[in-house]
Amino acid sequence: MPDVIAYGGDWNPEQWPEETWEQDVALMREAGVNRVSVGVFSWSLLEPAEGVFDFGWFDRVMDLLAANGIAANLATPTASPPPWFGDAYPEALPLDSAGRRLHHGSRQGFCPSSPIYREKALRVTEQVATRYRDHPALALWHVHNEYGCHNAHCYCDTSAAAFRAWLRSHYASLEALNDAWGTAFWSQHYGEWAQILPPRDTPSFTNPGQQLDFRRFSSDALVELYIAERDLLRELTPGVPATTNLMAGAHWDMDCWAFAAELDVVSTDHYLIGARAEPHIDLAFAADYARSLNGGRPWLLMEHSTSAVNWQPRNRAKAPGELRRNSLAHLARGADAIMFFQWRAARAGAEKWHSAMLPHAGVGTKVWREVSALGAELAGLAEVAGSRVNADVAILVDHSSVWAQDHPAQPSSELDPVEEAKRWHAALWRAGITCDLAHPEGDLTGYRLVLVPALYLVSDSGAANLERFVRAGGVTLVGPYSGIVDEHDRVRLGGYPGAWRDLLGVTVEEFFPLDGPIRLASGGSGSVWSEVAHATSAKVLDTYATGEPAWTRNVWGDGAAHYLTTRLDDDALAEVIATVCAEAEARPPATSPPGVEVVRRSHPDGRSHLFAINHTAGDAVVTTASGESVTVAAGDVRVISG
Ligand code: GAL
């Protein structure tokens, strides 16, 4: 178990003359930095020409870190192939769905299925690993950077061939594929494997099964690239753990569950989206997701920002105290590392307007003062490291389902599964109840309540998993348009939701997307979506004006399964979620007023820390489980041990 919280950020000394490096590490020490990620975008300087390596400058970077007691997340620099790569191997650059070849000059300019990219990436990885395998600064391998952030889908001929190979390994025969994709429709029957293409631009909708499998294939291709580098690193440095920074909760093109299964420790990045009304709730979703991906164990926040980012339409700077609240919210939800992009604000390049730990204006700044204060505070919170967050509630999320529902030919494009998952999570956040995220086929046995906000696609085993959970005494709440199709995006027949008609005691004959809000008998309202449903064995708890069911509850084994046939407004949803939490006896770790986040981290020996984070402009009183009242000042965070 670690005995410190790792603190620091991406250090890119290559952006600066060497004279600044000593000052950098001196300031790092002043700010309490004990960990930096290095080499993330250094490929073009480590290998300035193909096969020509220059490690002299990087040796000095690593030595400087070791001499100052700062540990390195040493990156394999493979997220940004140098210009020579694109020049020499233009066929390895990505091709978009319209057949346009993208050029080098940015980053992640490579086709994930390109053998030549893989060869060059593994060669530079081998060079880095061989050179620094015994270096005292090396603590963790930071493989690549945000796989698939910019190049998740490539439609070139190499990708097409790899896609066909993937399909052959997943389908016993071409006929099985034709059946899964429903190619009898629109005369798409394939007579030869070679006829199958990635879903390039077509006159109308592409085949949904083809699109879904292409997204699965594309995610797998990135996971495979990770595995190739990781295996090489394991061979060369067997004792050094490896990770790659995911974008959990933000980018849905990469299957985080599949990635997480291959990581020695889960790490992720998170950036506030300024356009969101309460971006700190989105932060909590990402943090809960990261913890769940790591099986509940502590995870690493590899990047967030000290203040503004530079890639949104309007890049809001953080208010005083917001950096601390954000960082401690990640810590509360299980992070054992609090890191930023990046250490020193860049003078040039595409991210020169992105905030950093050391701003352009230097040390006499709000950001620097807050960064230094946070470093000292985290050092004082070392006892938190290694402790866990225990949740009684889980929300099911699955990338395949999101991808399938992403096909444009749906009953309504307005029912967004990711936004629904986040809205249901937000309702729990407001109720002070910590939750995990879980894969539909994952282990649900430890939970009291499982929420299924939007799971359009579910496999047979996922469907059975939820049934088992409820039969054994669990409570579930299932949202509309869930359990509709099988793993190939084929409709489950006989009345919706085919996967869970019996569990829910409901059968739906038709969907009725809505133009505007619709009133319910309870006084609440729904919007976007409604269904014509019949309760077969369920009790009806709320109805539309027509008397048809809007909310039902069915007893199943020792548990109960609730169902919603509409997208409830936030208040009505909060009430339903409060009802199912009460039924499942899921409770917050403390009583807190609205806008005050409370989360507990506990050690197995009983030591624990309650985090109370006041996101409001007024002082607030939190009452702990033992009845103690604690005042948390406006915008403040209190960490209460006990
Ligand atoms: C991340 C990326 C960093 C930096 C950052 C800016 O997606 O990993 O390299 O670009 O965003 O917010």
C-alpha cells in the first residue's frame, strides 16, 4: 500500500532551455511535488530521425528527478509519431470515413491497425525501457497517452483488412455474420469476406451491426496496441507497473472496461466542461467510474487542470478554491494520485493557453499559491492513501450499448444514454449517496441497489445477471428503452423490453417519443420519451393522463424491479431514486445540505476519512453518522477523520 498521495503533473522540459530545469525541480519541491509524468510527447526528440536515438538530454531529466527525490511516471512516447514517420509511411496515417488521409503535424497521427506504426512504437518503447529499466526515478510506466483521443476510428485499407480478421475471429462463418447483421435487409448479403468494409460514408444509414462491430473492433485495436507495449515493458522491467491514462466518462469510443482489465492500476484524466451547470458532479461521475474500473481499489488521477483548458468554446478559469475542491473531490472518491496537465505553462504550441501548475505569470499568482498549498495539504493527508470507498449502489454502463444506440436510425435521437447515466448519477450525488459504475456482466453481489438508466443493448448473460441480482434480494430501477436489443443490435421480440419483460412484469407494445413535457398523475413530468406499456404482474406506481403506466414495481424472487417508461424530469427522478434507495436501505455517509458533497474513504482496520466538500456560497453544517455537527465554510473542504 502506498503511504503518500502522489502529487505533480506532466513535466515537459523539452519545451524549455535546459537552464530552466533546475529551477523547475526546485519549484516542484517547494510545491510538494513528488511525482511527474515525463517523456509523454518526446518521440521526435528522442528519435530525431528514423533509427537515430538521442537520450543524452533525457538522461539528465531523469537524473535530476532522482537527485531531487521526485518519482517518474515514465511515458512511452508513442502517442505522437514524429514528422519523419508520416513522411516515410504515409499509408500509416489515419483515413477518415470519407476517405480523406489526415496529415502529420498534430498528434496521434497514425492508423491503430498499421503494422509499421506498431513496429516503430515498439522499437522506441524498447529503447526507452532498456535505457531506464534500472533508473532510480522510474516508478510507473505511463504507456502512450489517452489512446484513441483523436484517432479512435481509421477507415483505411489496412484497417479494413484488420476489421475482416477481427470479424472472422468473432463469427464462425460468413453466414453467421450475415445473420447477426441482418444483411438480408437492403440487399447487403455478403458472399465473400473481402466484400466487407469499415462503415465508410454511404448514401444512407450504414448497417447497424456493421457499425457496432466496427466500434468494437476499433476499441480492441487500441487495447491491443496497449498490450503490445505493456508486454514488452513487462519483459524488460518485470517489477514496474504499467498504466495508460484513460478518459473515463468523457470519451466513449474506447471500451474502458476492456482497457482496465489490462492495466496494473487504472489511471484517468478529467477536465471540467464549462458548459455544464454543475461540472463538479460530472467530475464525481468520472472519479466513480475510475474507481469502479479499478475494482474499487485506489486509482490515479493522471491529469486535470489547475485552471482553464484551451479546447472548449469558452475556457473559464477556475475560481479561487475550485482547484482544491476539485482535487479533494477526486481524492475523496478514491484517487491516490492528484496530477495535472502540465507542470509549466507552455510558451508556444497548441496548448499555450492551457493552465498549468506554474503559470506564465510565475509564482506570484493565485494558481501557484493554490498549487503549493495543495501539495502541503496532500502531504498531511498521507494516511488516506490506500483506503477505499464502499458503495451500496451501482449504475450499469456499457460501451457496446452506447455505440449501438449511437446509430442514427432510432425512435428518437434525443434520448442520450450517457447523459441519462450522468443524470441518474447526479440524482444520487444530490442525495449524498456514493455509487459505483458496473458493467452489466460484472459482479453485482455486493450491491443493494442497481440502477439501469439507459441500457438499450444487453447480452443474454447481462440480462440474466440483473435477474440473479434481484432474485437474491436486490432492488433495481430500469430506465426506458433498456433491454431492447441483443448483443448484435437485433430486436428482442415479443414485446419490449425483451430482455426483462418477466423481471419487470411489464410489456411495452410501442414507443411514443414526445414533442414536449407530459404530466404524470403524481404531479411530476416526463419528456423526450414515453411508452405504451401494460403491467403483466407489476404494480403501477404512477401513470400518464391516459392511465397507462409510467412507473411500475414488480416483486421478483427476494427483490424488486422498478421500471420507468418515460424520461422523468430531474425532480421526479430524484423522488423515484429516493424511493428505491430507501427500499434498498442505501444511505449517505453523513447528512448534508444541498450542494455539499460527502464521501467516506475507509481502511480495513476501521480508520476512515469523511470528506465534506461545500460547493455552495454559504456555510453549511454536516452531521456525521455518529451525530457530530461539523461546519464547512462556503467553498471549503473538511476532511474529518474517525
Ligand atoms: C489531455 C491530454 C493532454 C493535454 C490535455 C489538455 O487530453 O492528455 O496531453 O492535451 O488534454 O486538456
